[in-house]
Amino acid sequence: MSGYSIEPAAASQAIEQLEQILGELRAEIGRLSSVENDLLSDANWQGPNKQSFRSDFSAYLAAAAKLHDNGVEHLEALQGIVASYIQNER
């Protein structure tokens, strides 16, 4: 492919790093769900507006999930570009 070059070793490292980041983000989203349940339990919630907070927190978790999904799409695209480049350079 003329006009650009991809360093397969560096691209592979970038893919591995992105996979690690996405795994950590997925785990953090899971932990946040647990925190929400603990925080909003009747034993722990001390303030008013519990439903409002629950709604805002759910919107935050949805945004985090969307970020993760976007990262997965980016990872798949990056993997495809690298694989295509390597295939076409042979």
C-alpha cells in the first residue's frame, strides 16, 4: 500500500494496550454498578433525591458503556486495518 506504512510490531502493541484499557474500563463499569447498589441501599442512603441520583447515575453508566462500545469498535477497526495492511504487503 503506497503512501503510508504501518509498523506491525508497534501496531500490535497498540492493539494490546487498547485491549487492556477496554478490559479495565469494563471492570470499572462493573464496579460502578456495585457502588451504585451499595450507595443507594436503604441502609446507606442518607439524603433526599434518591431517585434523581439513581437516574443521573444510570445515565453516567450508560455513557460509560457507550464509551466502552466505541472503544471496541475502534479496536476492531484497528485490527482490521493492521491485518489488511499486513495481507497486502505480502
